[in-house]
Amino acid sequence: MREIVTRGDICLNDEYNLTYKVADITYTEREDESFVYEIKPNYSVISLLNSKDFQGIPGLDMDLKKESYIRENVIPVFISERTPARNREDLWALLKECDMQYLNQLEWLIRTNTRYSGDKLFVQRPEDKTIEIESINKLGNRSAVICRKVLETICYGNEVISSSLIINDKNRKQYYDLLMALYSTERKFLDSRRSAGIEQSAKRGNYKGRAKIKIDKLAAQEVFLDYQTKEINSTEAAQILGISNSTFLRRYREYAKSRQ
């Protein structure tokens, strides 16, 4: 019997925009129209979260600590409460927005830009963020950036590998607590310096609000090249230059246009 399998990662973002993969979700649709959903919680990642960010996966009794939760021919609450039903009047318009020809609720949830307001959970395509420590040495002495890079992998439930150490499910919590303490401290320090700089500039009458931020052109060009070759992502690039993510993306588009 032929099957169509759709896979996704159930995730949430914290206050630092770090992404935590709390579960894998798989939808298998068979040609006889029977189907099955399987949700596999990522308990080592869930242990990193507080109750403010994560209150469980709707419809699942997480206290049972099951390796997987299976729903045969039943749509899980997690899916049904945040996706359109088959009898919805504007269903075709919703599918068209996501470039879909028929309703696969998990696929729609992955593609849509609509976010459910009841919690922080969303679904995206599966990713593998496993990294080797040596691969981020090229970032140089950028402690906050390196720390964030490792945290991204830890939070997503993948492994951090070096010649003498592996961070995985067995020690994920310990390294997360350590690195998050360092990262949050440095973030607060950088934010306080930025605020102090704005305050001093305002006292001198130089701060005019959201004027165009000046950045070092040589440093920016190096970062643009690293971003262009996917050595770093936009969040890391913005942190290196000390600007917001939206400002970085705007400046990068300006740079790319000038190179055409």
C-alpha cells in the first residue's frame, strides 16, 4: 500500500529567539484514506524550558513520558486546534496561499505564516543543527556569537562534537545552563553599554532616534561575505556588527544590490 509521509519539527522560540525542538511529528497518509500521526517528544530539550515558555503539547499527557504518542485515524488536538478543517468555507483560499492543491494539515501548518495564539509552538521542516566545534573557530574571538552557535545546536536537540567532548542528551542540560548563563550575562552587558551610549549621545544632542546606524565598512564587508557563503546566519551577523537583525538584512540587501 502506497503512503505519503510528511515530517516536521514542533518548536518554540525563547526571549533570545533561540529555537527549541520539543518534538518530532510525522503524518502518514495511506491510499485507502487511513492515516496515522506520531509525535515523539524531545525530553532532553523540554527539560531546558520553563513553564512560561512551554506548557506541554496540547492533547498529550506528557507525564506519561512516552517515547511516542500515536493517533490512528484521529487528528491530534495539537493539529486540529491550529489548522483549518476540511469543511471550512475559505479552505481553497487558505490552500492557495500556501501553494497547496489539497489539505494535508501538517503540511499546511509547516507552510503557513499564520501562528496559533494559544501558545508559542509552531512547526517547521526538520533540521539537523549538529556542529563540530572546530567548524566555528573561524568566527574568531567573538564569544557571544560562538556561545549562541553552540546554544542553537543544544536547544534544537542535536549534538555538539569536538575531539575531546560530545554534548548530547546525556549532558545537554548541564552545558545549556552554563552557556545560557554566560550568554545572557554578555547580552545584558552589551545592551547596557548600548543604552548608556544612547543616553550619553542624547545628552550631547547627537541622538536623533532611529537614524541610520553607522557600521565599520571593512568589518561589514567581511560579515556580508560570511553571511553570503552561509558561514553564519543573519542573527549572528547582526550581533557581530552590533545592530538589529532587521537592520542587518536591510544593509545586506543594499550591499548585494551594489555588487550587481
